[in-house]
Amino acid sequence: MKISTILYASVIGASLIVTSCSKSTFNEINTDPNRPATVTTPTILVTAEKQLINALRSEEVSLRGAQLFSQYFAQNIYTDQSRYQIPTSYSDNYWTATYKSLNNLNEIIKLNSNEKTKAIAAAGTAGSNANQIAIARILKSYAFQSLTDVFGNIPYESYGNKDADFEALQQDPDNLTPKYASQEKIYKDILNELQQAADTLTKYTTATTFGTADIIYKGSNASWAKFANSLRLRIANRIKAKDAALAATHIADAIKKGVFTANSDNAVFKYSKTPPNEAPLFRATVTANRKDFAVSNVLIEALQGTRGPFKIVDPRLSKFAKPTSSGNTYFGQPYGLPLAAGNLFPVDKISLPSDAINAADYGEVLLEYAEVAFLLAENNNWDQTNYEKGIRASLEKWGVSQEDINSYISKLPAANKEHVLSQKYLALFNQSIEAWSEIRRTGYPLFLIKKGDVTWSGTIDGKPVTYTFNPEVGDAIPSRLVYPLKEQSTNRSNYQAALAQQGDDVINTKVWWNK
């Protein structure tokens, strides 16, 4: 029996390496590794899904990056990333890991498009060629949106648009120096990719594709179509200020064709309790036995009702954070302390992430109904009905009782822009890149700590001390991450062209939709 694993060796032009337990291993060295006959598309899909979520929620780009930028977490001991000193290796690793996933997703499309492999690709529980291609297009769109939100202009590839600027993922021959497409082109093409993919799946809503190899939806075409429409709603909403007419068209069409209406629709990748398939945060903190990241004072105080517009205790407090082991109270690590004060609070005096957040089998959310409800509220003049639906959905997802949900909602202030976007921020907890993107887009919530704000004031050794937030780099939340260093050497001319169009390769250069 042959056991095959997928690993793409390079970032843009990738090779498929096959390992085998058969005795013919050495003979296989002379076969074309880009066309392995024994690797099924469901096998490639589960690999690509895991690669993608691992990249999105990795310790570097998520825990040490977007989670800190969003001020959900705060560092103790070492506080450099809280103050925006981001090593370039974080960009490199996130870039590389995401393009590996994209190459695998593109391989699914190639195997289902090639006349020589189409029949084999559709065999068994894999599903029809058209449906496999549609789901791969949706996941590629999700991956590319996250990449462009982090960096801006990037190498991009489209199934349905052969624009000359879309050169990523090209093989036969490999293109190791692809152009960088503009974020404007990428966003507008992703909207079309999602629309076409959802329309395809809607023709076959009762069908299943990839079977149980699909961790996210267990192959449900109907669920994937809803996810594509809901993702299109998110993406179109993000570019309203740049192209209002296009955004309105896609928002209306996505809603008409069916977006999420309940938590049962949520797109979730659930990890395993057994190694090596545990969730990224569990591996970064529990497995590594590290306690240098705590829930921030910003989030704890917002949930306690002492920071921000909601002056009541939020029942998600115990879902997000642990009480202190000394004192059994909730106390958030002050965000962005100077390095000299990083260990001001011992680990038993601060609230660490809850067991639910730190679970080995945590379900990482790609998109959920609560976000969709808040998007609908925004596009309906900040209406009360969708505002309450979003809050209710978030609390139900975290296992809050109906009695506590009803009590909490009854005490909240009425819907308006600040209240909707502040509740959306709470609902996006642990969805790091998306939360960071929404903060950049909207400027909300208003209660985040800004440069010069007091992050902690108290007494040390009998003397009054006040610490203010002073970033090491820039004056405000980063607008992007810098490109990987290797792009400057291996793809220098296209890298420079991207800077000429977008701006300097620094963290305060705004991406297109945020300018």
C-alpha cells in the first residue's frame, strides 16, 4: 500500500514530493513528481485546508501579530511585538505557508481540468470536476484575501480571469518571479471568483464534494455556496469606500442568493486532540508551556463593562479568559508596556486565555453568522434587528445560556455605528487578521489604546508610576506587514514595481482599500 503526503517545495512554482513505504521508492525518483497518479484530490484538499488555517492562525502572524494589533492579547515579559516591532521572518513564514496551501488548491483545479486526469479526479467520493473546482476557488479566494489584507499588492492567480498581471502559481514551466497584482484588481476578481463558484455549487446543492476529507463542511455543496456568498458580502463591504457601485451590486446579489442565517452555517476548521494535529494556539502556549501571552486589559475591561460603550458585564468574559490563579479575579495584562515593565505582573496575577480558547481541538473560525449579521446591520443603516441577531449569535456560539443572553441584550444601548462595530470587535475575538482588518477599515472600537494613552498607573515600591503606550515603530496600529526579505532578492524587479505603485515597504503604508 502506498501512503502519500503533499508538500510544495517552493513558494510560487512548487513541486509535489511523494513519500512511499513501497519497495519501489528508488524507481519512483525518475517519475514526474508534479503528476503523482496515486494522490487523490480529497487528500490534497485536507492538506490544503490544514496548511491554510495553520498559516492564518500561526504563532507569528496571528498570536504575535494581528492578535496583538487588535489588542485582544498582551505580552508580558517581552513586549516588542505589542509595540509593533515585527521581525521580518514573520512575513516570510506566513507568505510561504499560505502559498503552499494555494499551490495545493490549484493542483485540485488542474487535476479536475486536465482531460487526462479529470475522470480519476472525480472518482469515488471526490465529487464532480465542476464542484471540486468551485470549492477550490472559494478557498483560494479566502487565502488570497487574507494575504492581500496583510501585505497589499501580491502575486495573484485567478481561475476565471487571465489578466496579464495574474502570474502566481504558474507551472509548466515554473514562474518563480511573478508580477505583483494590485490589491484593487485582486479584490474585484475575488468577488467574481466567489460569485461564479457559488453559482456553480447552487446548481448541485444536494451533492457532496470531497466527502469527509473536507474538515470544514464535510463536503456539503449548499454550505460551501453560503460560505462563498457570505465571504463575498464581507469583501464587497470592505471596498464600499473605493467602489460603491460595484460593492452594492455584489452585496445585493450575495444576500439574494443566500448568506449565513444561523451558527450552523459557520465555516469552522476543527483541530484534533491528538498530536500533531492540535490547534495553533494550543501548540504555541500549552505544548510549549509558555505563559508570556495573556488576555489584554483592553478586552477584559470591555467585557467587565468598565471600558467602552457597554457598561455591563459581558457573559463571554469567562469564555474568553481565566480568572487569576491568585485572587480568582479577572485582570488583563496591561497592553503595550515598555520592556522594562513587561514582567510587572506575575503570571498568577493576570488572566490567561481560557481553556476553551486554548483547547487542542479548538475550532478555528473562517467566517461566522455573527459577522454576517453585523455586516447586514451596517448595510441597513445600523439597524437594531441585525445588531441583536449578531450579539445573540456570538453569545450562543460561546455557550452562554439563553437566560443570560436575553438579560445581556436587554441592557445594551441601542444600535448605532459605534455599538454595532464594537460588538463586532468582540465577536471577532480570536479571528486575528479579520479583526485587524476591520479596525483598519473602520477605526473602531474607539476604546483601543493609542499612542500616548495611559496603559497602566499604580504604585511600585511605594512610588506612583504611570506607563503610557509608545510604539517602537510607527505611531499607530500597523497598516500592513513588510514583504518577505527573499522577495527583494529573488523577485526584485516585481517587488520594486509593487512599491512604486503601493508605497514604501514599511508597516505604516496603507493598503488600497484603507487609503
